[in-house]
Amino acid sequence: MEPQIIDYYNELPQGVNVIEKLNEELDIVQKHNNELNDLNLKLLQFKEETEKCPLSPVDDVNGNYIWINLHTSSDSFRETQEEGFIISMSEYKSHGNVWLRKLRSLN
């Protein structure tokens, strides 16, 4: 920026105000970016934890889960999911049998 006549009478040059505003905007964007990075880290940790979960009763060596094998068109398929069972397969098949698992209670 070229100096302007008004800068002679002001304590700080006019360009300083522009730089301060840009720095404020940068701070806001950096804070948002940090929030997104934190969320991304949490999602990656969740993904790693779910990948460690067994995909079938054969993989459940410790017997930590209750297993149900249902056909996706079964009337009780949705009800089973509402009871807390989740599909545990690497790929979801829209038609066919799938394994559903639910963590056993620690009672």
C-alpha cells in the first residue's frame, strides 16, 4: 500500500487497520479449523475402535456379545435394531442374512 495524506495525521497508517481485520478473520478460521481437526481425530478413534470389534460370532473369542443372525427382510429385523443390536459386517447387504450383535451387560 502506498502512503496516503491521511496517514500523516493518523497515529497509525490506514493499512494497519486492514491487517488487524485480516488477522481477526484468520483467528476465527484457525479456531474453526482446530475444532474440525479435533472432531476428525475423535471420528478416527471411533473408527479404529469399531474396526477392532468382531464381525461374526467366530471372531468373538471372549464372548462379549450376544449374536443374532437375521434376514434383512425379516419382520423382527427393525425391532432387533431398536433393542440395541447393530449390524456387524464389513459390507451391508440389502437382501440376505446378516449378523447383528449387542454388547452383553456386565451384571
